[in-house]
Amino acid sequence: MSARAAVVLPASMLRRPPQLAPSWELQTEVVVVGAGAAGLSAALAAAAGGRRVLLLTKGALGSGATALAQGGMAAVVDPADCSDRHVHDTLAAGGGLCDPGTVRDLVHAAPAELARLRALGATFDHDPHRPDTLALTREGGHSHRRIVHAGGDATGAEVDRALVAELRRSAVQVLEHVVALDAIRDSEGTVVGLSVACVEQTGRLDPGVVLAQAVVLATGGLGQAWAATTNPAGATGDGQGLALRAGAEIRDIEFVQFHPTVLWRGPGARGRQPLISEAVRGEGAVLVDATGQRVMAGVHRLGDLAPRDVVAAAMHRRMAEARGGVSTHLFLDATGLGAALLQRRFPTVLALCRTAGVDPVREPIPVAPGAHYACGGVTADLSGRTGVRGLFAVGETASTGVHGANRLASNSLPEALLAGRRAGELLAAQLPSGREPVVFPAGPTPPAGSRAATAVATSRWAGVVRSTAGLQRLLDHLGDPAATGPVEATLETVEAAALHTVSTMVCLAALARQESRGCHRRSDAPEPSPHGAWHVTLQLEEDRLQIGSRARDHAA
Ligand SMILES: Cc1cc2nc3c(=O)[nH]c(=O)nc-3n(C[C@H](O)[C@H](O)[C@H](O)COP(=O)(O)OP(=O)(O)OC[C@H]3O[C@@H](n4cnc5c(N)ncnc54)[C@H](O)[C@@H]3O)c2cc1C
């Protein structure tokens, strides 16, 4: 389909972070925002190429999603596997919206990213029967065992440990508990720095400015916009909002993957919830309802290991039937795996369940889908280049064409590592040059509603299954002037504004996508469009927010 006419709305519907008069200033060549796999890789590569690099993170090192990753990293390392199959599986999961060239690039580069981590000292699990061979597991949508893991189900912690150890050996300057607020641009729109703030222990902010020739956004995902999520507390979509305000294009942000098996801890559970890795199903666990009936039987040829969008939608349907009188959750039956395998392969999952009073060795685990992964984001290539000079986006913040309408499990860590490293190398080779920053005035902090209220409304109206009527109600809620919140400049205020922006972007894009595709499901448009796959885009031009669409992108 060709480009559709854009809908234009006033930019005032977006909440900005506080605009504060700075009390301090730093200068560097490259500033990287975020200390997950993507940000660490970017900072290390730029510093290795001789750049002065400053890395900011609003939490402590290790507080992003990277350290929480359980299942592993997808890479073709088994001689019986092949790249074409990994490419095929990624495209099949992506619902027609992946960029095939970008997918091929990632698949061919993933084994080298794994080798880079191992050279840095990361240790991955080996096959107990063939100690010189990496152990491989399967996850949803993969046609072959190709997921490399560490510490059983603690892959991300090992990836993070190895990268942070290298960071400590490097010349990168690190500032923890510093939050990026907005881009600073020159008169031609080139990004030349950031307004930032140190987060004091009380949550209050000490504002400052970082001037740099390149800004790399590696701020991760946006799962906190939903009431139940696997994402860490800081996953509030700050980078996606910042990039939009800086003039970058946001693409396909309505595609939020809901992980099928998030531990269900009661109807009032809010914020980050424990994840039950898909690899548990990869080893044989099955989804059942309260009457013990299999959920995925007859739904998809891959059964319980169908792509996540398919499993989450099937769960949503079964929960609506309320079989056995239970409509809030289903169960993951892992009792057939046995205590020894559960203990060896899934020590993290076992500990999380037992802390919540569930013993997976003896009883099915209560589970429900939860917001997990942002498939869309800031339009960028696999070197982080956005449409805005001086601004780069890598990792979960970016939309590179790898994930399309639905990410294939365990493709995100390789993507974050690859795009981060390439962005760093690009900036080591050449820096964009900007002019004098345009000073922007300090202003009052606008109310953005309470974080919890936004998340509950987003879950209710922009969850696994959506409709025009529901999304319209969400938009009304977000625009409600009565939804006032904290107006003092604190981390809470900043994150509430970021979440408001995320929910608004997701809602507008979901309204524009009047079809069901990948992890965007509409009860009032249950089929994919007969006109083929297209991107939904959002862009700010002066004081107008444009929501547009165009045919699927193809990398050269
Ligand atoms: C529970 C869980 C399990 C997962 N399991 C897997 C898996 O097995 N395999 C896989 O491939 N993927 C998995 N994923 C997804 C994967 O972990 C993430 O997509 C990936 O780690 C993202 O890396 P990142 O570097 O882009 O962001 P993150 O690792 O999330 O890092 C974001 C960083 O940005 C910082 N930040 C955010 N906003 C600001 C701001 N305004 N100012 C300053 N700093 C900021 C944060 O503090 C953090 O340091 C999982 C995700 C979760 C939540």
C-alpha cells in the first residue's frame, strides 16, 4: 500500500518532562544514555576507537532489562541449524513487517556477537553430555534449538556482568542516577546534547546539561505503561518520547509484545511481575486452563511453542471463556519436567515461584500475559542512525526492521549488542558536527496524571486485544485535565510524563492500525489488511503531531 494521508494533532496533547534551569554542565564527544546491552556496547566501542564517552543511567548499573533476561540469545551455532532457517523463523514471527535485509544482517552477525561476549569472559552453559559444545534450547517460533543460555535461566545477568567488567576496564566516564530529559539542538535541528538531572536520594532533581557531538539513546523499553509487565521500574519509554520531541520518527509503536507466561499474583498486582521463561515450555511444560484442558491444542502447528502473539491471543480467548470459573489467569504445567531438570535449568524461575508460594515441581504455575517487549520504537538502522543528525538509537528503544509486528524470542539481546557496537564504531570513525546549542527556556512542570492510573487505563484499553471504542476511551482518559499528578520536578514527575507520552503514542498508532497483525490485535478488525503490510509512523513537526503510514521499509 502507498503512503496514507497523515492525521495531524496538536503537540500539546503530549506531556513534556520538566524544563529546568541547569546548575551544572559537562562536555564530551559521545554521550550514551542507558547501561543495558545496547548502551554498554555502544560506549565500549566508541571508547575503544578513542572517543571521549560519557555513559548516563538513571538507575544503578545493572538495573535495565538486560540483567533480567532469562531464556538466552538466539544464534546459529549448531552445524545442524542454518541461517536461512533463523531468518525464516524471524520473518514468520514478524507478521510481514520485518525488513528482510536487516533480519539477514542480524542473523549472520549474531554468532560473532556471542563470540565477542565470550572473549570478554562471559560463560555460557555447555551440553552436559558433550562438554565442549554449547547447550541450546528452543523458544516460541524457533524451528530449531538455537538459544544459547547462561546460568540455566540467568543469561542476561551474565551478559551484563561481562560488559560491566569491561566497562570498568575502559576509559568510559560513568554517571549513575542521572536521568536524560530532553535533547538540545542547534538552529538547524542537529542534536548537540541533552538536558539531564542528577536524581537525589529523595527523588528530587539537580538539573544539568551535557553537550556532545553525538547522543546515543539506549534507554530500553516501555513496559511500565501497562499495569503488569516483566520490565524493570525504569522502563518508562523515556528515549522514545525524547526522540519524538527531537524530531525523530517513531515507527510501529503499537506492537507491544505480551509475554504469555508472567506469574499471576492476584488481580491487584502492579508493576514488574516475575517472568516464567518460554524455555520452560521449550523443555516440555504446557499451558492448561482451570479444568486442566490444554490451551494451545489445535491452535498452531508449533503448539505451546507458537510465536508469542499467537499464544497470548489464544490465552486471552480462553480466559474470556472463564472455564472452571477462572477468567483472570491460566496455568503453566511444568510438573512433568521433574525436580532435577527444573533445578538445573530454571533456578531463577523456581526461586521466583517459590517466593510467591507456588512450587512448580508439584503444582501448575498461575500465569497471565504481561507487557514485555517494544517491537517498534525510534526508526533507526542497525548502526543506530536515526533521521535526526547527531541522534542515534539502539537496542529496544529503536525500530530497526528486525522484529516487525512481533519479535522472535531471544533476538533482542543479539540486536542490542550488534546495534550498540556498530553505533559506537561508527562514532569512533566520524562524529557529526553541530553548531551552537539553542538555549531553551525553563518552564513549569506540567501535570501528567498518576503513573498507576495511566498504566491501569492502558492495560484496560490497549492490552492484548484492542478496539476503536476502547482506544478512544483511553485517549479521552489521557486528555482528561482532571488527571492531575505531581508537579514538583522529581523522578516520579519525569517518569509520569514519559509514561503519558508512551500511552498516547501507542494509543494513536493503535487507532491508526485498523487491522490485526503480529502483537496488535483488534476485536473490531480481526484480520490483517488485504492491502499488505505497512508502517504506522509518528513525527513532531513544530507544534503538530503527524500520524502517518507508508509501505514496508526495505534495507538496501
Ligand atoms: C524479564 C525479561 C526477560 C527477557 N528475556 C530475554 C531473553 O531471554 N532473550 C532476549 O533476547 N531478550 C530478552 N528480554 C528482552 C531484552 O532483555 C531487552 O530487550 C534488552 O536487554 C534491551 O537492552 P537495552 O540495552 O536496549 O535496554 P535495557 O537493558 O533495558 O537498558 C536500558 C537502560 O537505560 C537506562 N535509562 C532508561 N531511561 C533513561 C533516562 N531517561 N536517562 C538515563 N538512563 C535511562 C536504564 O536505567 C538502563 O540502564 C527480556 C526482557 C525482560 C524484561
